[in-house]
Amino acid sequence: MERLMVFSLIGIVLIAVLFAIVTWTPRKIWIKYISGILVISLFGVGVGTFLDLLSRPKPTQYEWFEDLSGSEVLHGVLIEGRGIYLWLRIPEDIEPRYYVLPWNSEVAKKFLESMRKARGKGTPLMFRYKKTGRDEQEPMFWATPQEPLPPKPERAPAQEFRHPSISP
């Protein structure tokens, strides 16, 4: 969310500079009014676009700032022919993020198999998708290994109980 605010601030400054250039140039007054209306409309469209984008999944191939390696899959939905929609918790972030992978039947099979394994073990499903230059690694899902049980406390030695009415 912080990155969105930075981009919004940069966009507002650029729009303000554009508006200042248009209003200070020696042009006819009606051109200045029309350009002012267009700049204000551009600002409104930009804000509306940002707000709409907040509810849409981000394609993983457009993730340039985050490394999705080791992300926990909180939820996933397969829509055949469209994509694999994932709700991820990235290790460095508190807030989960919404991503979409392009549809690939092999990746979908791996996703379902890994999800079944994770549910069977009761462990989270993890995800890795890292782009390095032109070579894209395949998206990878895996179930984390089940954590070992805590060590058992040492038992006290058995105590012998003798009833007073029974003599040895």
C-alpha cells in the first residue's frame, strides 16, 4: 500500500507540473480552460484506476518489486482456461496479496497435488515464483514438512503403593 501512495504522489506532482506549464504558456484563454478540465479529468481517471486495481489480482509476471519465494498460499482457485488465482502471504509483508498465474494444466495439477498433501499433513502450502532475466522458473508449490511433536516430559519412576492392611 505504501508503494501505491508513492506512485500516486508522483502522479499528482506530474499532473500539477503539466497543468502549470499549460496555464503559464502564452495561449488563448479557452485553450487554457480546456486543458485545465482535461488535467482535472486525468486526475479523476487516475484515482479511479488505482482504486479499481486494488481489487484485481496482479499477474505474477508483472511483479517486479517483490520476490515471491517462500510465500504461503492462504487460498487458491483454479479457473480452467483463465488462470490460477492465489491469495499469498509474502514473508516480508503482513498483508496478504492477490495474484494470478496464467493458465497451465501442468501447474494446476501440481497445485492440486501439493494442496492435498498440505491438507493431509495439516501444514501450510508454500509457493515460489522467481523471474531471473529471460529465464522464468516454473511456479512451484510444495507442502511444508510436518513439524515434529514436542518432546515428551520425563516420567517420574513408578511409586510402589502398599495398602496398610496387607502386610508383605
